[in-house]
Amino acid sequence: MPQGPLFRYRALLASGELRDDAAQRLAIEKLQLLHRRLEGYNPAKPSRFGLGVFGWGRENIEQVDIQGLYLYGGVGRGKSMLMDLFFAQAPVAKKRRVHFHAFMQEVHAGIAVARKAYQKDPIEPVAEKIAAEATLLCFDELQIGDITDAMIVGRLFDKLFARGVVIVATSNRHPDDLYKDGLNRQLFVPFIERIKERLEIFHLASDTDYRQGRRPGGEVYFSPLGADSRAKMDQAWAAYAVCKGRPLELLVQGRSTVIPLHCEGVGRGHFSELCEAAYGPADYLAIADAVAVLLLDDIPVLTREQAGPAKRFVTLVDALYEAKVRLICSAAAAPEQLFAQGDGAFEFARTASRLREMASEGWRK
């Protein structure tokens, strides 16, 4: 039986689970080519290098570096879905699929451990461990948001490439637009060139946002704010929580992260408590890990002056989305109108799309 993401994609088209999309077909063919090239791949010894979608190849040739894939495009175009089809059947024993936020938190933690051990180059043991555990790394939502990550990721990826790690990544941005207008961005440019050298860049130029096409899946997004939305949030809490609840304190990297109200996997908090506090990606990953349902009250329309809370809200939604946490919230406006202008408004379009998807019927199935 033919193997690889292309054949699985065709099966999903035939069953009606997916709609035919020319841009997605081109992307899945790229992933199928990579699937063939990975067959028998071992960075430590020579192996076969597949040459075509249908399995023709050469045997016993010298091992070559395998070029990965960087898949970018607008929100809701199916990037993550296509990467997941590829990852599920990738013929590699050691492989990992991870959200880029979560990956960078692990990297920071590993670097901290290496520094405590007085390692000369703290990134070296981190790269060694990652490469030992995964020959194939699939990153969802690759983006660089701060100077610390920008300075680390270039050196780390170079060390991974040197060890033969193959990388597949999805992003909303072309590599040239990563860390756009960021502090000391000129120091980050060599990493961009390295990405363009080691990964094939493919634009998933579909015209359809598939998240928008899904039917509403019950009341989980209440807008505008007011007595009615408050009453509906209280009703949702009563329906999901089996007790009155109390604060849940999580210890994250030595500091306290608090879910204001928690009851057996159901959490609740005000926007100001969860997104105006000095929380970062690690905190939101911990919150997403602690709950199956999160109620978030009173999301305001965010202004330019609230870029910080807006960025934290984006990170929170990403963490909940990846963990398949049910998000129930009340907001001052529709998702697309919550943060339309200011630094980070481009990235917020993805968050608005995800909020739509997370409110859709059957999202967590």
C-alpha cells in the first residue's frame, strides 16, 4: 500500500473530509518528496536518497544533507493539518512535533541548567540532547518575538543542522519577515539566510480560511460585554464546574502562576488577572496543562498602549489551542475587532482565526 502524506491526503479528499485545494495539493507534494528522502535516513551513515513522489530512487549513494521545508501562509490555510499528515507517517524512528513556543521554553530551561554546570557553551549540550532525541523536528507556528530568542535560535539551529537534524516548520510569515522591526535585527539576519539555505520555502497561497467556514459549536464566545454576557459566563461555569472552586497556584520556573478559580480541571479568570500579569509562555503552557476548560472573562478591545497584554493574550490562546483546551470567554467585540491596530496586530489575525475555530462545532474531536 502506498505510504506518505500525499496518499493520506488523497484518501481524505475521497472521503469528503477535506475539500480539494490547489495550494494544499502543491504543499503536500513537497511533503511527500521529503517523506521519500527520509526513508532510511540516518545522519550518522550513508542511506538511500529518494528522488520522486512514487518511490523511484538510487541506492547506496553518499549521504547528503536533506533539505527541510518551511511552510508559510495566512491563518487557517491548513499548514498545521498538512504538517501533521506528514509527521504521522514520516519514516523516521526519532521524530518530534512541537509548538515553537513550547520548544523555546525547553531550550531556555536547558541553557539555564548548562550554565549552572559551568558549560563553556551552554547551547552545545542542549543541541546535543535535542539531536539525540529527534532526527526530524516539526515546528508549528515558528515566530520570533524577542531579542533573547533571536540570539539563541540562530546558533541552536546551526548546531542541529550540523548534526543532520531535518526541520519542517509552519509560520504565518516569510522568513524575511521574522522578527521584523525587532531590536538589533541585523544580528538575526544571518539566521534568516541559513533558514533559506537549509529549508525549502513554500508559500501556501490558498484563498480560503477553513477555520472561518466551520459552524458555531454552541455558546462559548459571548459579546458584547454586559449583564447578559456575565450571566452566560456564570451559567457556563455552573455547567462545567462541580464545585465552587478556589485559586490554583502553579510553580513555574521557580515563580507562582495562579489560576484565580479552579475546580477539577475547569479554570476561570479575568483578562486582567491572566493577561495583564507578568506572565510568559511557560506560565501559559502550565495553565493549559492544568485545565481542560478555561473561562476567560471580560476581554476588552485592546489599544496600542495595551500591546503587552495583547501579546500575552496571543500566547495564552496559542497554548490553549495546542493543548485542545476548551476556551469559553466574554469579550467586548468580535475576535477580529479586539486588536486591529498597533504593534502585533498582524499576529493577532491568527489569534482571531483561532478563536473562531475554537468556538466551532467539533473542534476538539
